[in-house]
Amino acid sequence: PKLATMPQVAKKGTKKGKKEFVKFTINCSKPVDDGIMDAGAFEKFLHDKIKVNGKTGKLAGVVAITRDGHKVTVRSETSFSKRYIKYLTKKYLKKKQLREYLHVIASNKSTYELRY
């Protein structure tokens, strides 16, 4: 008796052309306007704490962190979790002893907002 062979399945090719980017924004305008938080210090905290391939501080062009006034934007070329941004934001608030007063709330699919 012959054994049944599995049908050949075509391999999925990688898409060529545009690279896929993931972009998340943290809007901290309310606490910055009230003077209880510094957006520049938060940006530096994210730069120091975000891990790429298990190493902190070495973003190596894969992750870009920019600040536009009161908004901090994290842009990544690799798969990146929005939940990880929320975790780091909460960690920063805890470090600055603001965790009891500020909440990290998702205002839309790619944006977090710090509210009282």
C-alpha cells in the first residue's frame, strides 16, 4: 500500500516594498500643563527603559522616540506591544510618585492619554 502524501503548499513570500511601522502616542498634556510632570524626562525614561532584543537602552534605529510638545511618540519597525508602552508609563508614574493621581487611558487604537 502507498502512503498518502501531503499536498504541496506554496510558501508565503515576504512582502517587498514598504516596511511596516507601529506607532504609539502618549498624550501627557494635562499633567504637563499643570506642571506636575516633565515630558522631556518621560521621553528620556522611555529611551533608557525600552528593551530591544532583550537589551535596554540600545534602540539601534529599530525604535524611535520623539516628542512634539506634550505628546511622546514611539515608532517601531518591529512588532511592538501597546501594552508594553502602558506598562512603562505606569512604571514612570510610580517612580515619580504620581501613580495614585494619574491614570493611563487608551483614547483610541494607537494613543494613550494621562488623565486625573
